[in-house]
Amino acid sequence: MKHKKLEFGFPEVGVPFLWPFAFFVDLGQQTIEAARKSLECLREIEKTQFERKEPTWASENRVILDLHTMRVRDFSGDKKGGIYTLVVAPYAGHTSTIADFSRGQSLVETLMAHGVDRVCVTDWKSATEETKYYDIDNYLSELNVCVDDLDGKVNLIGLCQGGWLSAMYASRFPRKVNTLVLAGAPIDTDAGEGKIKEYAHTLPMEFFEELVAMGGGVLKGEFMLQGFKSLNPEKHYFEKFVELCEHIDDPAYVKRFEEFERWYEYTIDLPGKWYLQVVKELFKENRLVKGEFVGLGKKLSLKNIRCPVYLLAGERDDITPPEQVFNAELHLGTPKDKIVKDIARGGHIGLFMGTKPLRENWPKIARWIKDNS
């Protein structure tokens, strides 16, 4: 996105980006200190909202597989033996670095610190002219290649949209999944109350088709970002900038702000065909739970999943209500005593990188994976 530069070097921005400065700048009584804070805030806004540098991985890793849809990153180092744990990251317009957000705030780091030695993550690629016609089968196929390269059997952790893909995979290839963790994953998309469900059931397919057409056959990550922001516009266009300006002299706060915004504002595109299939078959028609979704030539039944399953939901998740996660229990073939349901303090994104879930919930999951491996 191109932005016209003002004379003092900052991009021309809309009114929402200037609201916070009303708290510091009174045109009749502007002080040097207020002006300094305002300029510092503007610099941070330019750095995080407009430069949009690509997020980086916090932990050392190496790419062990490079496919059309993803790279597979291995964080295991020189650790050998044991079943790999594969984290299927969200694929919803942001990069996979949410699984390894920052030092001390990393799901990968937490898993490995609590006994899960061999960890890999799917690093999803942005859709291109060549991949814009890919559908869910393409992603299932390449996930299968990945699992085969990881010795043919894995502990699977599906985050958000990576959760339904993981459930599909476990349904299609049950012998290749040792344990399954579904975290913030929309499995029963008719359950609970949330904005995503509301949009899916009220907006016609023509609306979503037009979004793809506007992107030239892909769903632009920028469109996804604006959609997420519209769920809580006060926070994203006003409150976070007020808080930034109030804490502009706190280096730790500014660092955390920069780290999160670098991930949040940097977007990747999704294949248009894949996106429209997800909207129609999963969110409008709920085919996976109904046993009507066809994956790689077969109708998928969650009853085929018989491995131990851990279901994690966020108590304040407004993207994936807890019912959408926990209702998976009603459809799985896993014995009830092999299903764990857990709820974390916080919202959706916090499930994967929030300090409380990483401290309170994910160590339990790591031990559970280890005990079942």
C-alpha cells in the first residue's frame, strides 16, 4: 500500500491515526514535551503501520522442506529420536511466526522447554498467480508429504484455521496421527455466537466472490486484516494508539508494541479458490462436522479420529467461540477418557502467544503429548 509523504517525512494518514494526539497537543498551549511525545508516536506509527517489515522467527530453526504451499521449519536442532510434533499454524492472512512470536513468548519455546524435543512448524506461503487456484486438497496433499518426511507419524497441533485442516488430515490419515491438539479451532462452525459465524451466515457468497475478484483471484491479506480490525474498531483505530502515546517513554512497552504490530500488520494472501471453498463448505454449510466434506477423494468422518485429543479454547475468544472447539468431542471417534477439554484465560490470538496460556495451559499440553508419545 502506497502512502503520500508529508513534508516532515511521515505518511499521510486517516483521522483515526491522529486521534491520540488530541490528548497531548492543545493547539493553544502546545508544550515542547507534548510535541516530542507526539513526534515519537508518529515515528512508531510509521514504523509499525506503514513500513510493515516482515516478521522474523524468534528461535533458531532450519527449513527441511520447501513446497508450493509452505516451508517446514524444524526447531529440533541436534535432538534425535521420538515422534515429531508438527504445529499447523493458522492460515488466515498472517504469517506463521505467531507460533514462535518472541523469546519468552513462544509456543515452540514453551513446548520444547517442557519435554517436547522435536518440533516443526508449517510456514505458510502467500498465494501467487500460480497457486491462486489451489483448494483444500492441495493443502492436505502437501501436509501429507510433510508428515511422511517426518517419519510418517506425528503429534499434530492445529492452531485456529490450522485446526480444521489438522482434523481433516487426522480423519483422512488416522494412522499417521499419534495425538491431536485443536486450539482455537473452528470445528463445529454452527456452534456458539461470534462475528465470523454471523458474517458467514448473513453475507451472500457473491460478497466473498467479489473480494476474490478484487484481488485478482486471491483473497488479499490486507482485506483479511481490515476484516479483523472491523470486529473491534475502537481498539485497532483508537485505543491502541492512545495507549502507545501514554507509554511512549517506556522502552519495554514500545518493544512489545513493535513486536506485535510487526506480526499483525504484515499480511499474506490466500488462494481465492481455497478461500471460497472454506467459506461455503466449512462456515456456511458446516460439512466437516456433518461428515459431508470430501477430502482427497473421500468423505471425511471425524469418527475416524481415535487418537488422544486435547481441545483448548479461549474464554474470551470472539473469533472461535469455545463451543466451536469443544463440540468436536461430540463427533470424534476417540474414547471420552482420551479427550481433554481445557479453557485458557484470554482471547483468540492470546491462545498461541499470550503469556498466561503459555504459562498455564501449554505446559500441560506438552506433558500430555510427552505422556502419550
